[in-house]
Amino acid sequence: MRSFNQYQEYLAEASGPSGAEYESIITVGYNQPAFASSYTSKNAKDKAAYNKVSKWLKKAQYREEARALGKTFRGITSGVMHQHGASKDGTSGLWKTYAQKSLDTPKTDMYTKTHNISLKKKGGSQLMSAAPKESIATIMGALEMSGMNSGVIKGIVDDIEKNFTKLTMKGSIEALFNAEKDKKGSFTNMSATEREKLMVKKLKIDEMHKELGGKINGILQKSRYKAIKENVCYIATTGYKKFPEGSRGIANKLIEFDPASGSITHNIDTGLDGIPSSDMKSMAAATSFYCAFKTSKKDPYTTLRTKTGSFISNEYIPTLNGLIIETLMKDLKVNTRTLLNEGYALLTEADIIEGLISRGIAALKKIGRSVKNWFSNILSKIVAGAKKVFRTIVSLGKRAFVALFNFLGVILISGSVRVSGLAGGFAAK
């Protein structure tokens, strides 16, 4: 049976490690022996990753995070892990031509012998937030991948070249609009008339963003350009066409995590050799485009950006035990950090479920509420969650039985069947 480590929580970046530092923490924890109690440079398989976060690993809570998250990722990939996202990779001929960059940031954040992983946070990461030249390179790459010669798509490139702009000023947009209230900052020495002119200019550019973004999105949402849209999302996610064939910078797996619950919300194999996977296509279908300023301390500029709504990823299907744990935790308003502090980290899933149920019963008895009604409510929530999973499983076609077995925890042993954990009780019924 798997342990509680699948459900570990990423700490909020605002009060702990940054996103790049979490890449290092995951790398160190992944490479560390499963139950090692400390981390040292001598034992690190990626010493650069270790050195970046050694200050955090001096604290017990981050050592536990590294160990727990490492174990979670060992269930996803295999081989020694290295951090890669902090480097710069050589770009393709197409990217040199349109983006005019010979080196650029890779899409691969960490890699093993089997996967180049792009790591994203749920709700906090975009597929694309590109400056004019990068936007054009992405669209031209997508057009080349599709084999089309579309004047309409090339018209998008013309619009980007003509309309994308930079608002030249010494401070940020926020500072500009708050200058009178703050009484300090970059615009305090600017006259009210000059500030007013700059604000009017900014608002006019906002109108252009809305109009142009609507036009671009309207074109890419049309069925005849479905392949172009999928390819744009594929390039934005993987770096395909941005880097030459075989480059480490091209990601082949996208992992999205929810820092609030510590769960993996998407585990997507992106596809091979420029052919988006079914999950990439599902993600593209849920993605829209818009234009907006790239905020900065000075000279904000127009970017082409994406917004991805909710979609079903075939690769992410929780186990029934996991679903029960997540349901109980949400109902009891218990977070992972609390359970870690109470020693749950090394328990089996069955023990965790038993502990959560005991916690719920104790709380109900303390306030005189009905335990029977609470159980009925929990069961209804579990059944509702299971039905949602079953709908996903049915859509998998040939992979449905494997996914169903994984969900129920079915293990085939010498022709016999065993169902692991508390899920066994449900299966027996």
C-alpha cells in the first residue's frame, strides 16, 4: 500500500521556498533514499540543486517536504533527477529567425532518464505569456507544424507586429495610478497633467488589447484552425520548435500540482515528435487567448497570454483510498501540515483513514452532533467523487480496465485478485 506521502503539501511560496527552489527541493528529495533523516552535499546526486536549497533543508519541515514530495515523484518517473530550468538552452533556427534569440529558457524544469518535466502550479501558471517576437515565433512554428499556408493566421502575425507596444515610463502601472495616494515613488516628481496623459495612453492601449485579443482568440477558436491552436499550446508547453530536435529543453511531461492540497492535479504526457497527446488536445480545447501588459517596474509591454479552464486529464485518476482521504480531510478542514505534525507521514492509507474517522467522531461527540448523519454525508461525497472518476475512466477506451484496477487498488497475484486498503471493503460489496 502507498503511504500518505502522495498527499503532501507544497508550502506557500510567499512564506517559504520560491517556485525554482521547489524544483530543487523536489530534485533533492526524489534522489534521497526514502527514509533518510538528513541531507548532505556529499550524498546529493545533483549537488547544484542541493546547494540552492541547503538553507531550507536545515529546517525539519522542509526536510520532511523534500522526502515526502520526492516519494510522490518516484511514483511518476524513474532514474536520477536533475534540475534543468535555471539554465539556458540553444534555440532552433526558426526561433533564431522570428524570436531573434540564440539562447532561451527551457521548458524542462527537472529531468530523469525517462522524462523531461515541466512543473506548474494550479491556478498560478500560464501556458504562454509571450512578448511580440516570441508570440510570432510560436504562431509561425504552429503554422509550420500544421502544414498549412494560411493568410488568416499570418494576419495575426501582422497584427502583432503592428499593434503590440511598449508603454515607456520609469515606474510600474500600479505606481502610476497610485502616485497621488502614495505620495512617493517613481511618479511623484511628474506633474498631474503629465500623469493624466500617461494614464489616458495606458487606457487606450487597454482598449487595443481587448479588441486585438478578441480577434486573435476568435480566429484560433474556429474549428478550421483547431490544429493551429493545439500546436500553439503544444509549443508553449513543451518548447517544441523553440529548441532543436533532441534538446533537453523540450518537455515531454507536464506535472501540475495544487499547493493547497498537495495533490497532483494533472500528470500529462505531452506527446511525441510534434504530435500532441489526447490530453494536450483537451487542454488546448479549454484554452483561450488574450492580450495584456507584462507588468514590470518600468516600460510595461504587450504580451499574448493564455487562460486555461477546467479540463479532464486522462492520466490523473486518484485511487479510491486517496479519494476517501481527500474527502475526509476536506470535510474535517484538516490540512496536510497538521497531519504531518501529528505523525501521520509514515502511516498506511488505511491507518490514515481510520485516524481521520476517529478525529471526526470525537469532534461530533464533543458538540453533540449525530455520527450516523455525518457518516451518511461522507459516504455521499465519496460516491459522488467516485462517479466523477468512473466517467473519466469510461472515456479512456482500451485503457479503462487498467485505470479501473488502479482506482480500486486491484492487484493481480498468480491468477488471483487482491484489492488493497479500505477500497477492498467497497470492492467486496
